[in-house]
Amino acid sequence: MSRKTAQKAKSKPPKLASGEAEQVRIRKEIGHDFALKDDAFGRKRLAAGTLEARRVYEVSNDGHTATGGVVRVRNVDPLSGITSLSRQQREAGMRYREDFRVSQQDGVKPTALTERVDGGRIGGGVADRILSAGRAYADATRALSHWEISGVVQKVCCHGETVKSLAEQAGEPRDAVSKLLKIGLDLLAVHYGMMLMRRPR
């Protein structure tokens, strides 16, 4: 290979990841360019590690966005994206997430100040399922035992963050964060009765 050819190959930008160019194009068309940044070659790229960049925009059948087509946003579930998780780990994470989501629902209806309030439970107050989910979520969080493990599990399962973004935020290796998540999901699986506690060797 001549020097000229080698220089040309060196300066050629690497190909964008599959589907990224399409996601960049859609975001530009609908004005959602806050999730884009310029790379070293001056191209618009998705801002890696952000929640916005992980969202997948889907275009309606007519193929247009800015001209009236419908754009749907599909969030990628971090638990589904980690292929190394066992079935029990994934199910435990989803159950924990569901308890969190239900417990966050607002079961209290606003009432006017002049309205007479009955001290009874019928037709008022927080729904039993919300209280029950809140207790289940609190119990499961206690089962995680360590604040660092608990923090990773909550951010991934309840807030939709990825292991990659957490590792970047903390300045830790991705494997270390992934290990904390898996330990936490194992503890949840034991708590929920999905698996037995492993004895130390």
C-alpha cells in the first residue's frame, strides 16, 4: 500500500453503527437534535451514554417525519439488553420494577377544602395495591443489603439506566457495575423465592 493510499484510508471516518444514521436523520427532521453531538469528523452522532440516545425513534409507514408522518419513540429495556442475565435474575428485576412503579402511582384524589371528609377507608385514601406494592418494594430494597448494590439495581430496574452509562458516570469499569447488578438481582431472586441462596465455597 502506497503512502498516499494509507493516508487516505487513515483519514476516512469509520462507518456509523447499524441504524445510527437513520436515528440521527429522524432526530434532525423533528428537531430533537439535543441528543446529537459532532464527532471528530464533523458528523452528527448520538450522544452515547444518555437516556435520550438510547430511545429508538420509529417512522410511520409513509416514511416521512417532518411532513406529517407519525414518529413513535420506543424505549429499550436495559434488563432485556443484558444477554448474560439468567432467567431468574431478569424476572426478579422486572418484579422489583413493577413494585416500584405501582408504589409510585398517586392513589389519593384531590378534594376541595370545603368538602366533608369521612374518616372511613371506603372510597378514599391510597389504594391497597399501592400500599402493598410500596411495602413489597421496601422489603425487597432491604434485601439488597448494601447501598452500592441497591443504587445500581434501582437505577437499572426502576429508572431505565444502562450499565454502560452508570459505569461512565462513576468512572468504574463496566464489568464492575455489571457484577454489582447481578449480585443485586441474585439477592432479589432469593428474596422472591425464585432461587436458593448460594453457599460460599
